[in-house]
Amino acid sequence: MKLTLTRKPSFLTCTLGRLQVNGYDECFTLEDVVRQVPGVPVSEWKVKGSTAIPVGTYDVELTFSNRFQRILPLLIGVEGFEGIRIHCGNTDADTEGCILVGSSEGLEMIYGSRPAFSRLYPQMQEAVARGERITIEII
């Protein structure tokens, strides 16, 4: 299963985007502000709890989250970041680097997060059950 997150330019507080599953539009996304400086180490541009992860392709695994007390998608191998998940939320206050999903977008927020996650997550579970690798490409 291939997830593709296409980001829009950042606002002052967040970055909106679109998530596709295997080439088909799935939902809207919200992340923290993109601060990445190409060629510069993450440690020099990351603002803890307020920075979107670097562009790139990451494996995704469904693992138990101690914070949310449930199984959620976890991005693997994100340089300079730990515990980056895909989960519900509506504004930058709901994320510390994670990817939030929603059914629609507004100005610096997304709406319908729970319904969007409820559509996305079972697809990921089915992919895992089929033995498929899940990746997310962030562009």
C-alpha cells in the first residue's frame, strides 16, 4: 500500500495537504509548519513539537501507542523525530509532528477527522493482513 502526502505551502501555524492511497484521493491532512532546510541537519531547523517531518519516503507499521492507548500507524525511521503517527485531530494544537487526517479543510484546520481516520485505518489493516508493506511518501 502506498500513501502519498502532497503538502501545500505552510501557514503560520500549520501545513495542510492531501493524502492519496494507491493513487486515489483519500483525505485532507494537517501537520506542523514545514521548517526543513535542504542539506541542513534536522537538529539545526527543528523546533520541538512544532515542526513537520522531513520530506521523504517512510515505512508505516501499525503499533500500539502508549499515548493514545490503541494501535495506530507509526512512521519508521524519521530522522530527528520519534513517535510520528497518523491520527485524529483538527488543528496544530493536536499534533507534535504527527500527521492528522480529516474529511475537509478550513483555514489552518481540518474537519471530520474521526470519519476520515475511520475510512483510512481499515484499509491499512487490510493491507497488513494481506502481508503488504505500507509506505508513505511525503512531497
